[in-house]
Amino acid sequence: MAAQNADAVNTASVQDLAGRLRPNFTLGVAAAAFQIEGALAADGRGPSGWDAFAEKPGSIMNGHSPAVACDHYNRAPEDVALMKELGIDSYRFSISWPRIQPDGRGPFNTQGLDFYDRLVDQLLAAGISPMATLYHWDTPLPLEHSGGWMNRATAERFAAYAAAAGRRLGDRVAQWVTLNEPVSVTLNGYALGVHAPGRDLLFDALPSVHHQLLGHGLAVQALRAGGVTGGIGLTNLHSPVRPASRKLTDRLLAKVFDLVLNRVYADPILLGRYPKPPLAARHWFKSLSKASDDDLRLISQPLDFYGVNYYYPVKVAAGKGPADTPAGTAHAMMRVPFHLAAFPEYATTGFGWPVAPDHLGILLRELKDRYGAALPPLYITENGASFPEPEHVTGPIADSGRIEYLAHHLDEAVVSTAPGGIAHDVELLGYYVWTLMDNFEWAAGYSQRFGLVHVDFETLKRTPKKSFYWLQSLSRARKALA
Ligand code: IFM
């Protein structure tokens, strides 16, 4: 997909796109505590599994440290002012569990709760609706030491923390997301070892799926019992999975990867059961087949919405790696009988991810085909792209690739779910750009810039990019039409 000049994303296309957004469609931006807050030892916060992982030599690209990140903890009012200028309807942020409950059990940290209390008030005063994610990967370290999500007890701990967050913020948060991308936690953290806690258990990591989902179910119960006024859902990363060829082995292994990436999360949540693996792969999934009916009932409680994070489709080929695509290069992948293959027909982002907006519509169709009436209304809770950009800037950079990426994906989301679209029967409530500002991109450190706002990690100066002004003109055009 050819990049175009940011200035050439003309008013007409912004107007067209604005005209296609339903009046109550939510436009937002998303971020996560560990990626932006810094202040890891301030105000009683305890360490998380990610603090410890990031300290291990070799775990983060260029040895980058999350200690300061964007210093959002000390600059939240400035960041809320930026969002107000952006004109978005909603901000999806995450609450740091170890800031609220440093040990992951026992007493809650009032100063931590106060920070999010102020943030929510600042957002509301700016006319921005708060969507709060309870878990975006920062498990309190003492819990990680007891096995983290491989230990069933973590689910109970999570529910107690969720109840405390609900008690404090439940009168003002509009939407609650229990977990962000349980698939990334299991796959990257417990199966492949490229994220915290750095374990490479491959298929033996699957109990961490069940325990996260149990944590989700218990947290839903706890929030509802506490009388929170907002809607409750969960967010997962979803990618259409394709076999590299029509060969039987490619098709079989693509099916297996589809289970691991998509279905072992969405099926139990939306259908109350784990999917049946193909016979030849059944041994890999045996831990999930033992889930009790009581657990599955808890996991499949009705939700107010379901969050979908979409970045790119995935192609699977039989045979050991190396992968033909940067997304599948974890060392542990060399121990499974398949690898990820490239989509040569698509341009790629800075991360090497295929830019495939058409697959967003395809994904929404697949979700509706799989889950039918059980699929709640959806939000796209994350979508965005990183591109190589300078570390220091003097003004708005022309990030035309990002503008084009966002415009095409948002358009695909809206057009595919409109009457006559391929996913016309999906109810799409909104779309959140990943992300407000450049931040700590996990194992890639600060090397991948996804933000609408450039952050200079030496001075911490925020400089909006052209994509910021593009989204601002879209928000304005939309309001003018209302
Ligand atoms: O930065 C991450 C985010 O934390 C979870 N979803 C994907 C993003 C881009 O990699």
C-alpha cells in the first residue's frame, strides 16, 4: 500500500469517513499503565513481573528501561489536555494492579487508587468517557513468584483487586475491560518466553488460559456485586489465521494455531465450552478439556460488550521455522512443527506486520459466523501501527503511513458493519486507536513508535504528529455533522 503525504489525506476523505460514523459511535484512543506511567517505585507501587523481566539482560531491545516511560504518572493532566484537544469521545487506560495492591493480596494502596481517581475526574471534566482495563499484563511480582497465571489462585486474587477498583471508581467509569489480550499473556509470556514472565512452556502454558478466563469471570461477578454503573467486557487480540497452502498439513496446523490464537479464549467466553481440537492435536490441549462445568459457567457470563484488538492476519505453514515474518521469530517457535509465513502481497509496518485492513472485515465476519447471537456488541479496542520515526523532532512529523493505516482500518470497520457490508450483522460500538503517544513497546523497548503524539524519551516532550491532527479533524467533522 503506497504511503501518501499526510496533507493529502484531504478534507473530502475525512468528511466521507465522518459521514459514515453513526452518531453514537465511540472514537477513542487506548494506552496501558506499564507502557506510559513510569514512576515504578512511587507512592507505594509494588514491582510487577514486567519490572523483573525488563531487568533481565537481553530481554528488552537495546536494554531500554520502562522506569520512566512517558512519565505519565506525573504528567497525566498534560496528557488529558492533549486528548481534549484531540476531541475524542473516550480514553481506554489500564489500571496498574501493583500500584493498587503492591503484593497482589492484602492491603490496597490508597495513593495508587487516588491517582486513578484523579485521572477519571480529569477525563470527565474534559468530556472524555473513561474505559478502564483492569489487567494489561502487570502482574504483582509476589503473585508471579507463586506461578502467576499458571496458578489458579491468581484468579481469586484478581477478583479481589477488581472489586477494590470497582468500589473506588465504579460510579464514574463508563466501561470496564477485565483482561487485555489474554492470548498475548499466554503465548508471549508463558509459551514462548518473549514477554514476562519469560517462560517457554509451549502447549504446557495452556492452564494460564483457563486461569485468566476464570479471573475474568470472577472479576465480572465482583464488579457486578459491587454495583458498578458501567458496562463490563473483555478484550482479546484476534487475527484471521490462514494456511500457507491447500496442503493437508498446512490446513491442519493453521487450525491448531487458530485455536491457540483465537478460539481457546473466545469459545469458552461466548459459548461456554473449549473448542474441540483436531484428533491429531488433542494431546496438546488436554489440560483445557478438564475444565469443570462450574468454571465454564463463570467464564461465560453475559457481557455488555466484547473488545477486539486487530493488527494483522496470520499465515501458518507446516515445518519448523525460521518464520518468514518478524511476528513469529521467538526462539521457542523452533520447537513446534510449524512456523508463521509472510503475506508478500501486503506492505508492512515498522514491526514488519502486514498492513491488511481488508482482514478486519473478514475477522468481524468470522466472529459473527462463529458466535452468532452469542456475540455481544463489539468495540475495536485497539488498532494502530508503528513506523520508523526520528527520536527528536521540532514539529509535527508527517506520519502519512499511520494516517493511511488508521483511515483504511476505521473505514473497513465501519463499512463492513454497515448495511450491505460483509459483517453487516455485527453491532460495532466504537474504535480505539493504539495509541495516544509513543511508549514502551514491551520487548521492543522504545524502538517501535505507535503514537499519534511523538514522545522524545530524553526530554519527555510531547509533539503531536500529523496523524493527531487527522484524527482531530475527523472528530470535528463528525461533530459538525451531528
Ligand atoms: O503495545 C501493544 C499493547 O500493549 C497490546 N496490544 C498490541 C500493542 C502493539 O504491540
